Amino acid sequence: MAGEKPCCPAAAARMAKKLTLPDGSQVGILNLESILKEVADLKLADNNALKKELLQRVKIYNYVPPASDNEYSAALLKEYERQCVEIQGKSK
């Protein structure tokens, strides 16, 4: 699905994935899977750089309230790390 452009609103909705914020609330994020893959390909090691890059790319497709930047970046980093563990587990 990476690089795939939705043809209509319904297709765009199918590309949304849920992200759980630190307070337990959930938000829908468009293109989350492709964003995680793109950032993984950058091979960034620093958590602050990862959070900044993830948040920057998420903001391209999604509205993130300015006051929630820290919560979103923490949740994105957690999801990024979870996805990386899953991918590494599959490749073994």
C-alpha cells in the first residue's frame, strides 16, 4: 500500500489506522503504514529524530492539534517500535 493514492473518500478511509495516544484515546491516522515504512527506510537511530520525522510526515495527511504534538509523537514512536519488532520477528 506504500505510495498508493486513494481514488475516492471511501478508499482513503480504508487507509486509516487507529493510533492509541498515551491517555488511552484513539485517533485515525491516514497512511500510517506507509509512513512507518518510509521512516524505517531512513534508518534513524535517535528517538527524538524518529519522533520528529514521524510527526512531520503524519501532519502531511492528518490534522494534529498543536497542543497534542508530544502525545502524538510519543504514540507514533511506540507504534513504530512495535511495527519494527513485528517485522524483525517475521524475518527470523
